[in-house]
Amino acid sequence: MAPSLKRDLVVGLGTTIPAGSSIEPMFVSVRDAAKILAESPWTIRDKLARTLVVMASIRAHAESLPDAVLGHGPKLEKAIEGQRRRRAKQAVRPMAP
């Protein structure tokens, strides 16, 4: 029997779907989309940049985000103080001859 000339379609994350299979991936990478459509990855990115996004999906995503924590907080205050100490040490060091 002659070897098949069909090639496997590689669909990222180590998953390979045999050519002619009825299984269709839900998502593909830009690189794979370019191969499937016989276009360059740049062309695919350009087309995606002009894609419109449904406003309801933006709202749903925004509502799923955690609440913002406003103010400096202790971590930022510690980082600022550490930066001040480092700068003070550098200012006092004698320069090497």
C-alpha cells in the first residue's frame, strides 16, 4: 500500500489532528491560521486588528475582573523607602580614583 500524501494538521499545545478527520479545533494560533489560509502571519494579524468586538463581551469581561485597590498600600511604601535608602547610600559612597 502506498503511503498517504495527506499531512497532519498540527493544532498547538502538542495536539495533532489527522488530515481528513471530522474533529475541528475551536481555536488555532495565528501561525496555524496563516498556514490554513495560505497567507502570512502578518496578514492574519492585520485582519484581526480590524475585527470588531461585541460590546457585551467587553462588559462581561470587565465585570469579571477583581475590584481595584486604590491608594499606595504598604508594599508600595516599602518599595519607595527602599529606593530612597539605596539612593542615599549611593550619594555617600566615595568615588574610586
